[in-house]
Amino acid sequence: MEYYMKRNNLLPNELNIELDELKSFFYQIYNFFYEKEYFELAFNGVYESNYGNAYLVEEPTMKPSPQIYFMNQLNDSDCFPINRQYMYYAEEQLFTIIEMLNAHIAIYDHTSRKTVKKEPQKEFNEYINSILKLYKNGYYLDTLSGCIMEMPNESLEKMLSDEVPSNMSNNEVEQLKTSVSMFYRFNANQETKKKAINILADILEPLRDELKDLLNEKYDVNKNEHDKLIFDIVNNFNIRHNNKKQSTEYDKEVWYDWMMQYYTSVILAYYKLKLNKSS
């Protein structure tokens, strides 16, 4: 149920937490699932007893041991056990460990002799996202990819929250999702973001002629003007090409975010216009 303050819209508009708070909340969530033995399979494997003798039925998924697994994934020998080390984690270590735990959380059903991942993972995901969204500008653990992502800006989030146009092919939808995942991955650098924008331009390239005609039906402008506006950005601002003609002296953090939003909106607008035209 919704309690009084939320029910009456009295909650403060913003709550932001610092890294130390995030680590403390993370540990409380981790320990909650650890006590429920949701990491038993990951850390120790599963044993059953037969006439007083214990035998291994499922190897640990973090084999040969969690200590070695953590060391190999983080290139650091001091990240495990979590209960002793969590307050020393850097941001990137914490995020990586959350992704690792999400990938390995599971319970073993001794009756069916099957590993159950979906329900524990969903529950872990919900609790982790309840704290990640409060850190800095907001992060979230993506259910499908298992990656921690930055919250998209409000405009892009609104666009992506709407249903994807039904006339987009599965491949194009997959390209769009891949681009967003790459761009908003928590450790994405400028090169990764540039590649994400390139993917969006690649979606538009085969549609180029039809896009010019479609836009020109709505606006009495030379159709090549629309094409120039759309593709000059990726062709002349060091996104697709690397030559002396490219413009490079601009604030990439700001403009890459704009490009991501712009190309996503053009793609969605194209398919929505096509749907409207055919209906």
C-alpha cells in the first residue's frame, strides 16, 4: 500500500545519497539475500547428504572460489569477503560487484534438482534499483542486460517509455536497445558514446531516401535540406569519420547527449509517420 506522505504527495521532491551511503545500503541488501542463502550456490556450491556423507551436486558458479573469482573480475585481491571490504569499494568496483551478484544470485531447488534464477534476480534487481536511483543523477540495474546504466535524460526516457512503433523490425529494435545500453552504461567513455550514436545513424542510413520524401510531404522544404540537417552531424563532427575536415572543438559531454536524443527521436518519428501514412 501507499503510506500517508506518498498518498498525499507530501514526500520531498529529491533525495540524493553519497557513495558511502550507497555502499552502506548496498551491504544491507546484500546481507539480506546472503542470509536467505541466495548466494550459497555462487560461493560454495550445493551439497546434499546421503547416509551422513555430504556430496557436491552443483559446483559453485563463482569457481574455483569467490575470492579468486572476484580477484579475476576486478584485478584486485582485496574485494572479498564483501562484509569486510564493502566500505572500501570505489564506485566502479561497487557497480561491477552489483552486476556480478545479479548474474550469480540463485537458489537450488532440492526437490526438482533445478537452479532457480528468475525470481531471486527480480527481487534483487528491485531492491538494488531502489537505492541506485538516488545516487548522483540516478542509475539503474537493467533487467535484460544485467548492466548498471545511467538514467537517460528526461526527454529520451519519455520517448523510450512509449511503445516502440510496431513497424520497426526486430533487428532495428535490437540496434536501438544496444545503442542506449552502450551510451548509458555506467562506465561508458566518449569513444563508447560515439559508437552508440553511430549505431543510430546506421539505422537511418538505409532509410535515407524514403526519410527525405516522407519529411518533405509535411514541410515545403527542399528534401535535401532535411537530409543535410540529419546526416551532417555524424559526417562532420568526428562521429563517423576521422579526417582534417572534422569539427572536434565542442563540448562532447553535452552534444553527445543531444545527438543521442536527436537521432532516437528522428528514428521513432520516421516509423510513426509511416504508420500514420498507412492507416
